[in-house]
Amino acid sequence: MPLLHSFSFSFFFIIYLLSPSPAQAISFVSPIQKDDSTLLYSLTLFLKTPLQPTRLHLDLGASFTWVACDARYNSSTYQHIPCFSPLCNSLGHNLSCSNCFNTPSPSCANDTCSLFPENSVTRKTAISTALTDSLALPTSDGSTQGPPILLPSYIFSCSPTSLLEGLANNVTGLVAFGRSNYSLPAQVSNTFSVPRCFALCLPGSTSDPGVSLIGSAGPYYFSPQKIDLSKSLVYTPLVLNPVGSTVVTYAGQPSDEYYINVTAVNINGKPIQINSSMLTVDENGFGGTKLSTSAPYTVLETSIYNALTEAFVNESSALNLTVTNAVKPFSVCYPAADIIVTRVGPGVPTVDLVMQSDDVFWRVFGSNSMVRMGGDGGYVWCLGFVDGGVNPRTPVVIGGHQMEDNLLQFDSDNNRFGFTSSVLLKGTTCSNFNFVS
């Protein structure tokens, strides 16, 4: 996928101030990297003037972007947002104006709008100034490469460097993909009148990037066969959680995270016994299933976890698989030598997340259900789900590993979520995105 790497820094000094019409199927594209230490994902975009490549933690549920800029943030175009201005009021918070008595800088100004940036991994937050600055992303119409486009007044928060704790070492902040009006997809949509729709294809490798595509419902071409994977999407409605779960959610605000209506879980096509009431979001925001790029693996409420692992072990015994010593954070592992590796990963029982009807399900094959780990007696394959304890706010949190090498589409215009299951079935991976059809 050479074209994902072909955007050199010098190329971005030539920026086209284009406003694509709604009739154009244009996507704003960016590579997604996976960190081999934290197993978290990051997105590279271009920020400041002159434009600088900026790597940010990819957060699927965050409301707004934040960048650590209490030191070494140099740009000729950043602007503070005045307190009580229409833009500040539209951010939907009731903070008092910021006051600072140090040298004026991006992080220090008087009578300016403030935000509460949050680290979704550590759940730490801070009070920080709100800024606007120039941002640019490359474009594609799904079949031919287009020029980068400048978003001249991107809204984000200038945050303290201490907020980076727990994220990948090479990131300088967080880029928001949540349902708010100030996430990256929302600001792109509002600025350029493109669909409020984006797709993620998370990489299954730390060496080769996946891709994000913002502003188009397709086509999405992947090599080597140049397949349009948008044609393989299966859709289910998005579910609105009426109560936000972040540290800084304001009273009466719904969650900006993406919830889906999982109604059952099957192992090898057989339903497991779980309390189905936990799978519905209640009026207090508890229950349901959400997707998260800040959880490396899917996290399940204890009774769901126990039911899933018991059923998986029972079905695996029919394949003559016997559990071995577990490797944390997992509890079910098998000797790697005992498992055949297929086109879609280890040959183990399938896990189906059943949606609104029995024939709409997200099938999880071995490449997404199993994790290769080093054990005392050699390598093992472990069931890549973790126990989230009793009475968590969200009983099912679908984590990054289960989403890798699956094309996922988040279509806010039509309030739906699209998924393909593993693209390995199509003979491709998320690292094979192709700008040219």
C-alpha cells in the first residue's frame, strides 16, 4: 500500500482550499497505527501552520480532540476561543472563563473558553483552554488519489502533557471520533457538507497501518484484488445511550460513545445462557454493548464472561483441544501446537454477536477471538476476552482486537453501524487499503 506512505511533509505545503460538493463521494483518509506496547491505535493528521504531522490516540467515543500543548506548540494560526462567544456557548458547558497569569501561550490566556479533556484509558481529566487551528487530511474518492484539503479552524483543547499518561509513547494527544458535534468526523462533515459517516479498518499488525476514511459511505477499495469492501457491509441500528459515562459528561447529555443492539451471543451457532436484560441500555445509562478503541480486548460482565468461556471450552473439546495453563489477562488458553491455523486464524469455535434478528450477526473468527501468547511451556493461543467484573456500567465493551481486520462503518446520518466480519475471508487485510481502483 505505497500510497498511504507517499504523503511527504513537503507535499503538505501545497494545500488546496477546496469545498467538495455533497455530490462528490470524497473521503478524508489517514493511516492508523497499532502500538506494540499499549496495543492502542493512533491516527496521523496534519496540524498547525506550517503543517506538522501529528500522531494522536484514536478514541472512538471521545467528544472532542485534545493536544498536549503546554510546551513546544508552535503555530502561526492558532486562536483562543473568547468566553461567551457563540462558538464557546455551543460547546455545551458551563465553565467560567479561563484566567492565566503566566506568559501568553496556547495554554495560557485570559477570558477564553475552557474544556475538560479526558484520557479515556486512565480516566484522568483537566481544565484546559479551547483552541482553533489549521488541520489538513489527504483525500480520496475511493478510486483515485485526491489533494489534501485544509480545515482552517479545527476546534480542539490545548491540554497538559501529563494527560498523555497511559497512551502510546509516540502520541501527542487524542483525536475524537465520537457522536458529538465537535469530533473530527463531525467537524469535517459540517465544514465541507459531506456525509457524517466514517469507516475504520484497524490493523492486525503493529508493522503495517490500517486506515480511516471520513466523509463517505464508500466505495472503499482494498488490494490485491481491488475489492470494494463497502459492498460487504451488514447494518444494524446504532443505539443512543441517554446518559454519558465519561468523567466530564454534563447533566442531561447523552453519551457520545457508539452503542449497538447485541441481543444474544452464540458459540458455534449455539446461544449461551445470559441475562438478556443486561444487553439493553436503561434510562440511567447502564447496560448494553459499546465499541471502544481504548480497550485492547473485549471486556465482559462476569456472568457473561463465565458463560462464554464455559461454552467455548465445551465446543473446543469436540476439536480435541484441551486447556493449558492460562496467561494473564486471559483465563482460557490452548497449546499453540494443538491448533490448526486457517485463512481466518486459529481453527476454533466461532463467536457470533447476534443483533436485531437471528440472521444479522457479527461473526468473530479465530483471528479476532484468539491471542498468541508466550507461556511457560511454549506458545499458546488464548481466548481474547477479559472479565470486567460484576455490575459494570456497560456489560459488553467490544475492544480493539475483536475489531481488527474488520471494516467498520459509523453512519450518523442514517443512525446505523456497518460491519463486514473478518476481511481475511476476502483475501485482504486492513493494511491493504488502495487509493486507486
